[in-house]
Amino acid sequence: MWICPHCRNPLQPDAERSLACSSGHRFDIAREGYVNLLPANRKRSKEPGDSGEMIAARDRIHRTGLYQPLAAAIVEQAVATGQAPGEILDLGCGEGYYSLAMMDAFPGAERYGIDIAKSAVRLAARRDKTGHFAVASAVDVPLSRGSVGLVLSVFAPADDAELLRVLRPGGLYLKVVPAPRHLWALRCLLYDQPRAHAEELHCPSGLEIVNREALDYPLELDSELLHDLVAMTPYAHKGQREHRGRLEELNRLQVQMSFTIAVMRAA
């Protein structure tokens, strides 16, 4: 279902291990199986997206199961709709942790993932040879109109117009955002006057919210897990510099994980 980012024509595999369109644009398929559909002139930096250090830390955290309750809640919400999505698009997929968790519930679905960070897409493609992955932007999704049954966005930005374009009528948008007090204990360590997360849940025009749930659970983190949790987030570079040293002195910290999960349906 990939389309050319230059001319929007469908891409087809050719004999040279690449994808090509009828206009002659060609994109090599990497050894891991993903394709780079982010043109160089649309990058905002040489290596856009999360750094390799952030991606590696996030992968280590996911492997420990700290976010497994969230993954389970996402699957539960998708199943509760009673719709078999057919195609799942994971926006800002990272290493693909959350959409991969959905595949047991929807074994016949085709899984697509995009992220602007090449190293994240490489890891996702290496881990799941049955999925389809591309380096691409959420504001210019290289998929055809009305081709997706479910779009998943976990802490990732999304463009309203692109969501409505790729979702088929009746398709689902499953959005996860941090709730206001998510990781509040950590924010209190980093800032003298911490601010709660803004409630960023947004329902684009053309979609309607069919369910909205809160998920909260505590975690007890040792120093190694705390280091990785910070490293996988913007907190690694934010907060008052003198306060970041406090984290290195901690042997243990209890934090509250707090999320809002919403399911929306296209008209």
C-alpha cells in the first residue's frame, strides 16, 4: 500500500530489491526489510527523530515489561470495538512495541509502521519480518487514501488531515497521551515548580470519540530502570541541570504511570 512521497503514485516491488512508481521514482529496500520514504529535502535535521540512545533505552524499558499494562489496555480497547481492522498503521512506531502487541488479537491484520527515526524503523523491521515499515513523517503518510482500518498513536504526533485521508469510513483512531500527573514524582525531582502535563487529547473534526479510559498504576524503579526511563524521554535533556544530579544519587523511586486512552471512529 505504500505510495511515492514525490508523486503519490502506488509503489510496486521491482527486480532490484526496491520499490518503484510509474513516474520512475525508486526506493531501495534495506536489508532489514524497511524502506526510506522520507525525502532528504523534507528532513529538519540530518538524523531526525529520537536519538539512538533514546531508542535503545526505550527498547530496554519495554523488554522489562514496565509498559505491558499499557500495551494490554490498548489491545483491550481495540478488541472492545468489535471491529477487525484489516490494516493497522502505527504512527511514530519506534521499535513497534505497541502495535506488535495487537497482532495476537488481530492475527489476520496487515501491520504498517512509520517513524522519522531510521534507527527505530530498522529495529522494528528486524524484529517483525511480517510487518511493513518505512521511514516517513506523520504529516505526509505514504499510504493511499482510505487504506487503513485502525491508526495507532502512542505519545506520537498526528496530523488531522492525514488521519482522515488514510482512514477508511468507519475506521478507528486509537490515541494514547500522558495524563496530567504522569511520572509526577520524577518531574518533582527535575523542577522546582513542576507543571502537570497538559491534557492534549484532541478529537479531529470528522472523528467521534466512542470510548475514553484512564489507566494508572504505580511502579517501583531501581536506579538502572530509572536511568533508562529518563534516557528514553525528553527528561534526559530537560529540567534544571543541578537537579538532574539528584537522579544519579537515588537507589529507588516510586512513580505513578498515568495515561488517557481514547478510541475514535471516522464518519
